[in-house]
Amino acid sequence: MKKKLAMVGAGLTIGSALLVTSAFADIGGAGGGYEAYKTAVKTTTAASNATQHYVLSVKDNGQELLNVNGTLKESKAARGVSGNAEIATGAASEQLEFYHQDGTTIFKSGSSDTYNVATETDESNRAEGHDWGPEDPAVQQGLEKLVDALVGNLKNNVNLSGGTGGAQAVDMTLKGSQIPATFNVIGSLVVKEALNAENLHQDSGMKDTGVVGIDLSRLDAKLPRLTQDVNIDEVSLHAEIDANHFIVHQIVELAVTGKDEAGAAHRLTVSADIDTWDVNATTPDTVDLAGKKTNKIEADKLQD
Amino acid sequence: MELLKRTTVNELAKLYARKKTIWLLAVALILPFAGLPAVRQLQDGLGVAGVASDQYAVTILNVMTLFVLPLLIFMTASDMVSGEIGDKTIRSVLSRPVNRSKIYAAKLFALFVHTAGLLLLVFVASEAAAFMLPDAGKAAGGLAETAVAYAASALPLFVLCTAAAWVALGFKNASGALTVCILLYAAAKGLALVFPDYMVFSPVTYMNWHQLWLGGSLPAGRLFAIFSLLLGCGMVFYTTGYYVFDKKEV
């Protein structure tokens, strides 16, 4: 009888000791990286203004097809945006400036001195349309929980490393079967549809220079049309978070493999590299149109 | 030790004497092939790989550990414990010159062996199915990694075995125990939606911890923490279960 009790006692003791060990081994902190990133995303999106420098790049089998880089200044309070972009596809490149001020959107191509001005007539309607859902704290909390549950154990793949002075870095790389099958299927379909979208390859659609005053036809990026075995191969995220929980630097990469109609294999990598600074200390630039060449364009054309 | 081995063999013999067990083994063998048409449809119809052939076996394992294998474990555990208590056949086991600690251990060992056998069967079947996919050329690529994932997935399933046997001890009929096992499991999974923060301490959260063993870089600290949590839960369920079994009037 004593032997039995000793066995039960020992089993319980060792078992509970292991449970306590797991708690000390920071199992509760699972997804510490995930939580840090989530907080940072919330803080960063809540900032009322910021300046960002971004580089978007699309490579096919290591060769760059499309590169967009530019600066963006945005202020939610002033409802203003200003920025510039340089779009390069191989040899061809195009400069673009854009502003959003006083309810008008202004585009200017680097190769002309005409400002194309679009006035939004239904600004109030659109603002109302945006007010549902995401702004409501209850809906937001519900969504957050849903996302948490969907992310599930993927949280364990998010690594957090501390830097100096409260700065943190978050890294996540998902490869092959680590990527949830549903995400892979939906993502692959989206990528495939995007690559096969009509206006991407039909020159007639791109030659319409009237809308933003830029000849985009020169910029055909020659993206491959993947039709078979489209698969998301790798997803990676690197984010640097400062002591105030703002994401100051972020790199997101997505690698997609697949075959085109001719059966040639492609590996497309899409990457976005975004630097953020002057958080809550940014005023978007404005342009004074007095005395400048302008061209009125219809706002509804922009929404197409 | 010999006694324990023989009692385990005895339990397994009883298990495989049931037609139901053989049928369920057949189902586990066929299920990996049932996923093939869906994947082929994705590949031929929509042109997306969806599940590449080197990832097929792991995808099957994800589905299996989520509900198919837990369900089979619950059924076996309820038959083995509640069923025998209910129809009093457990008396014929207890009347043997084997003490109750060995009988309870043998029942769990038999459950572990059965579960491991199921995993092996699913592994072989899903790898065979992967070779039937159009891009079978790379099916052999992830074989070693997949084998590791299958082996790793045994641990949370073993913990589930101890938990199912623990629940089944409180019932005198197999269907009651099965129903309660399923409800408890579903509730534990469902609570994760409501309390994601607390669910890190629940063993059912880690049914798919095999995914952490994929992808080359192993998060050692995390694996250790989950390993101790699962082992700890298993030990607590096993010892308390044994204690209840030892005191039980049948």
C-alpha cells in the first residue's frame, strides 16, 4: 500500500513539476513576438501622421521586373497625403508626384509640368461608408480575437529579439507546409488572378493616359502569366519596433512558384521594404496650383 | 515487466478482436486517398498547387490530429475502460494474478501502441497518395521532415489517450464516455476562440505541435516548454487515473 501511495505521489509531483517548468519556460509568453508585433501595428496605425519611404520590388527568377520606390507623407487629421514615386521596369522608368489636399487629388508626371486635378464630389458619402465596423471598439476586439484564434500556433513561429534601449525586432519565416493550406490556396488564387488580370497585359487598357496623365504603357512589367502549380513557397516578415512601439522599419517578402503556359518554371518574389519616421511630426506637402498648368479629371474615373 | 508486456498484448488482442477496430483502421488507411480528388481539382481546375506533393502528408496529418485521430482514440479508450466496466468483463481481467497498476498501465500502453500504429498507417498511406499527385517528382523531398512531424505528433495524442482513459473511468457505458470525451475536446478547442491567452496552458492547443518541427530552424525553447507541458499533463492524468482505477469497485 505504501509503495502504491509513493508511486502516485511521485507521479503527481514530477508531473506538476513539469507543468510548473513549462510555465517558467515561458509557455505563457508563447507568441511574445506576435503580441509585440500586434501592439506595434495598433500603435502605428493609430498614429495621426508619419513619413514613410518605401521600396516595392518584384523579381522573377532573381531578375527584377518592377521596382517602385518613393516617399509618402500622410496625415489623418489634416486629411492630407503627399508623396512621390519612381516606377522602374527594366530600362523604362517614370516619376510621379501626388497630393491629396482640400478634397482634391493631384497627380503630376515627372515628364510633364501639367498638374492633373481630381475633385471628389462624394467625399462625405465615402467618409460615412468607412465609419462602420473597424472603428467600433467592440467589433475591433472581436476581430482581434478571431485573428488570434486563426493565427493559433503560428504564433510560435514569430521570434522576438531585443535590441538596445527598448527597441525590438520581430522575425517570422514560414516555408512550405508551415504555411496553412487554406492561406496557401487562397493566396495562390489571388496571385494567379492578379497576374492574369486582363488590363495587366492588354496594352489598350494601359495606353489611357488621360486618367492620371501618365503613359503607363511604357511600363509594362512583363510579369509572367502563371497558370499551373501556383504555390506560395515562403512568407517572411521582419519588423523593427522602437521603444514607443512604432514600427520603424518593416520588410515583408512573399515567394510564389509556378509554371507559365509554356511550362517554364518561375519563382516570383515580391518584397516591400518600408521605413517610417517623423511619427506625429509630419505635415504633408501641399502644392499651390495658382499659375500652374492644370488639367481637370473626373473623380469617378479614378475609382475604376 | 514480462507481466506488463503480456497484459498489454492481451489488451491489444481484445482490441483487434473487435470488427469495429479493423474497420476503423481501414478508414484511416483510405482517408489520405480521399483528399486526392480535392487536391487534383485545385491543380487541374484552378491551376494552383494548393497542397504540393511534398506537403501532402503533413496536410493530412494536420487534419488527422485535429479530429480524426482524437475521435478514434476516444472510441478505443471508452471501449477499453468504460465498456469493460459496464459489461463487467473487466472482472475477468482483475481476477488474474496481475495487480491493478499493471492492468491500468497495460491498457494505456495498448492505447499508445494502437495510436502509434494508426499514425504509421496514415503516414504510409498519405505518402503513397502523394506519389499519385501530378507533381509527384518532388514528393520524396520532404520525406525525412514529414517522418519527424509524424513522430512528434504522437506525444500530444498519447496525452489525449491518458486524458480519455481518465474521463472514461467515470462511466459505465462506452457511448456515454465517448460523447463526453468529444464534448470536452470540442469545448477545449472552442474555448481557444474566447480565451486565446489562457489556452497556451491547455494540452489540446498543441495537437498540431508537429508543425513546429518543420521548416529547418527548431525553436528549441518553445519545443522544450511544450514538451514539458504535455509530459506533465500526461503524468498527472495517468497517476490520478491509476489512483481512481485502483480504488474503483467493479
